[in-house]
Amino acid sequence: MEAAQAQWVKVHPLVVRVTHWINAFGILIMVASGWRIYNASPLFAFRIPNELTLGGWLAGALQWHFAAMWLIVINGIVYLTYGIVSGHFRRKLFPLTPGAVFRDMLRALRGQLAHEDLSVYNAAQRAAYLAIILCAIVLVLSGLAIWKPVQLQEITAIFGGYESTRVVHFLAMALLVLIVVVHVAMVILVPRTFPTMITGRARRTS
Amino acid sequence: MKKRTMETSLAGHSPGLVRSIERRLFLKQGLSLGALALLSGCDPTDDEGVQSLLKGMSRWNDRAQGWLFNPNKLAPEYPESAITKPFPFNAFYSEEEVTLVDGKDYKLELEGLIREKKPWTLPELYGLPQTSQITRHICVEGWSAIGKWSGVRFSDFLARVGADTSAKYIGFTCADDYYTSIDMATALHPQTLLTFRFADQVLPPKYGFPMKLRIPTKLGFKNPKHIMSMFVSNEFPGGYWEDQGYNWFSGS
Amino acid sequence: MKPLEIAALATFLAAGAGASAADAPGKPMKMDEPMHGEMKKESMKKGDVKKAAKKKEREMKPMIEKEAAGSTKK
């Protein structure tokens, strides 16, 4: 009888769902085209297989990168403004203590994380989502600094000049990709979370 | 954990149904991931609609960069000790195929919206007031290198020949058949130099003898080498790489 | 000299000339070869630039001349 009288709880507000999927699409374009741009002058002793990249050649990749740049920046501003003004960040991502993050990460590794209430993030999730936001901010700032090392030279200087800004941009990308891989793996392990990012609702199960 | 909660919510249903729902959810997940992989794996860049969208965005970026360009903002200059040695050679051909221009017969041709179209010989150009800069050359490929260039301030040269500086573009054609063009605001920037010397030596062939336009506010491919002629115009001249898909403004 | 010695000497001289000219500029551009550098598309040949330059000149030259003639009349 429980199924018939299911209680639905609101998990993700509309703004968060819309910006999440626009962001997922935008980040995919930025990463795949960025890898092609990286290959034109690799910073490290490896290249990204061209099959994983977007654009077909350097100019094509640059076109994608500097088109999707507008998408993720505008989308990011909407998301951050909403998150701060509505109190979404304060409610969902905080409080956050290193001890709790460590404890929940261990639980996640043992497969013991609780997901009864999908509207409440555990500490490992909070840390991961906050880290993604910070990575994205560093990526946008370092990206602007590489694009405009004269007009925006003050930002380039913060990262230690043009060449070190390229390294920062790459490392922030690597960290973001790592977190996204873990994020997608967790969604596959707990598939119930997937439709909630589309419908915004979840059945209360506890 | 997942299973237990599933069963709680689907109490009364057969375990088979629960498993089938789980399978379906997993499939949905997998499919969406597959779609993502496909998007990056098979390149949609060649699609006509995508092409026109990307070109449109590139033109929008030309405009945005034009607005962002501050004519008084100077590119950072570096000490002699920061100069990159050896300075990289980069072109669409090999170093041994570098075009040799005969300096004795050389004449810079001027066309378009310029009052004094008399061609300039090298001694005449060398006789103009010269200045130097040590700036970072940034390639669209990503790498950068610091070099020292000397020559005449381009805005001084344009004033001297009576160029119409209210026009939009200046185009360049080069001895190696390369061609490009820049916006007037960048042409008039105080650090845009018509250079004849590199590292205090006469510009060697590989760096663009007899003359290279050095623009520290633009990417390397917007800095033409072996310049043979230039013109001022309101007609958009494009450029070799620009017409292939590289962003035209390409400002730093 | 025996033919073998001539051949050896010729090979030696050719190799020497090749080595000394390896970095010296001024060799004719091999137009049918793929372009150098990382800016190119795989299919691009060095000769493409010359072809594009000629086409561009045909397009731009009349426009520039007409424009310049118009401005001096004013």
C-alpha cells in the first residue's frame, strides 16, 4: 500500500536542474575541445587521443571552446547567483567539516552511504560539489587569463604569468574531470538519484 | 542499501519487477552516457548547421574582443634576461623553405586609403625613428616565447604616409604568399611596431626579413613576416588562417 | 677513379651539401607536401596558401582600387 500513497519530496529546485544539464553539456564541450587545443602544444609528455576530442583540428576546437565559453559562463553566473541569493548553497552544502567529509568518504568506499533522503547531501557529496564549483571558478578565471594575457593581465599575474596560467588551467580541468568521473560512477551505483535531477522529485523512502 | 530502499518502496511487488526496474534505470543511465561519448567520439563539427553556428560565434567574439580592447593597455615588457633562446621558428613550411627576399631591390608597396603611395626602400625605412620592445609572442597553438624586436612605431608610419586612420582595416601580403589583416585600433596601439631587427640584429630570414609587423596585443599568426605590401580599407580583408576558421581578431 | 669510388664520392658530396643546407633558408617550397606546424588541418598542403592568396587578390584588388579612387575624388 505504501507505493500507492507514496510521499514525494522536492529534491532539486528547477533552476538547479536546468543549470545542471546546461552545465553538463557545456563542460563536455569545453573539456573535449580543450583536449584538442592541448594537443597543439602539449604541456606534458602525453597527448590526448584525438578520438576523445572535439573540433577535428585546432581551429575547430578553438571555435567550440570560445563558443561554449559563453554558455558555461552565463549559466554559471545564473547558478551561482541563485545558489547564494536563495540560500541554496548555505542549506545544501553547509555545514561542512573535514571530519564529516573523511567519515562519509570512508563510508562511500565501503558502500555504506545512506541515501534515504535524496534532498540532503552527505558530507562527501557536499565536499565534491563545492570542489566542482571552485574548480569551475578557477577554470574560468585562468581561461580568461590565457585568452587575454594583455587586456586582463592582472588576472594572468595572479596565476604567476602566462605559462603558469596554462598549467593551472590544465590541473583545474584534471581535478574537475576526476570529480565528474566519481560523480557519474556514484550515480550509476545509486541510479535512483538520476531521475531526480530531471523531475526534481524523489519518493520518500524512510 | 540501494536494494533495501527499493524493496521498501516497492513493498508487495515481486523481486523480479524490482530487478527489472533497476535494470531499466541502469540502462537509461548507460544510454545517456553513451550519448555523451558519441557526442565527443563522432565529431559534429562538420555538420553545416553547427558550422554556421560556430562561425557566427567567432564573429561575435571578434566584436566582443573589439569592445574589450583598450588602446592604452600595454602588453607587459620583460628584461633582456627573460628572452627565450633559441626563439622558435614557426610557419606552414619548413625552416629550409623560408623565403629569401632581396633587400637591395625591396620596396614596400602601399595601397588603398593612403595618401602617399610611394613605395618605401629599406634604407628609407631604416632611416625612420626606431624603438625597441621585449614582449611575449603567444602562439594560437598555446606556446609562448619572449623576444626583442626593433622598428618604427606603426602609428607613426601610418601618419607619415597619410593613411586614413578612420578606416576599419589594414591588410598585409607577404613574400611567402601568407596574408592577414588587423583592425585599425590595434594598428594604432603604441606597441604595434613595423620591425626590421630581431635581438639587435637585422631581422634574419626565418623571423621575417626584411620586415615583420610585431603586435604584442595579438596572437602570433596575426604578426605577418616578409611584408611586401599593405593596404588600408573598409572592406573586410580576412586572412589565410582566418578564412580557414581561426578567429579573426585573435587579440591577447 | 673507379665507378664505385665516383659513386661513393658523389654520395659523400651530396650528403655534405644536404647537411650544410639543412637549415639554410631559400629552398623552393614543396607545394604538394602537407603543411608544417600544428595550425593546419591534416588535408592542407603548402601550396594551398599561394592558391588562396591569388584568389584573395582577385577579390580584394578591384574593391581596394575603387575605394581609393572614390576617396581621392572627394
